[in-house]
Amino acid sequence: MQDDLYREIILEHWKNPQNYRVLSDNDIDITEQNKSCGDTIRLMIKFKDGKITEIAFLGDGCAISKASASMLTEQIKNMKISSLNKLTQDKVLQNLGLNLTPARMKCALLSFVALKKSLDYYQPKNAKDKK
Ligand code: ZN
């Protein structure tokens, strides 16, 4: 029962993805590929005052990769970097609410991998700005 509800949410995000556009004024523009399925996610982020102020993505691939990126960007928009650092892949998967096979999990976590790389890239570069 619960599964059907989640499936519908995924389907809705796939058909009508949120934050699906180019964000040209960005701090991060990263493209991540999932070779096992052929998915590509391009994640673009704008940071300000220690949080994400704008986020957008483009994607090419299966429904899971696209829908999960849509859900993730909705979830983390306006989130502080300190909270983002605490975001785990378990929480992301929990938010998706699907029982996924290991192969599908890679699809679902592609945008999360891109996010983690973005943070790794952004934080050392801007650490000196912190007080
Ligand atoms: Zn996939």
C-alpha cells in the first residue's frame, strides 16, 4: 500500500521534475554519471551565507535518477551547509521510500553523490571566508 503511494510520488517527480533548469549564476556546476545504467545528472548550486540559496539540475537517464534528483533538490533547497554535511545516503533513500535493488540504488543516489562532491569542492575553497 505504502509502496504504491511512493511510486506515485516518484512518477509525478519524473513527469514534472522540480528545479529542472540551467542555473547559470552558480558556484558549483558538476556532472555525475552512473555508468551501470547510463544516467547523467548535472547539478548546479548557488551558495550564500552558508546555505544553498538556489539549486537546479538537468538529467538524462532512467525515471529513478531523475525523480530522486528532483526530490533531493526540493529537500535541500535553503538548507545550511552544516545540515547538508549531516545528510546521509540512508536519509535520502528513506525520503524516497522505495525498496530498491542495489543497481537501482545507484540511480537513486546519483544526485546525492553529485551533492557530496559539490560540498567537498566548495567547502575547502571557502573555508577561509568562515569566521
Ligand atoms: Zn538509472
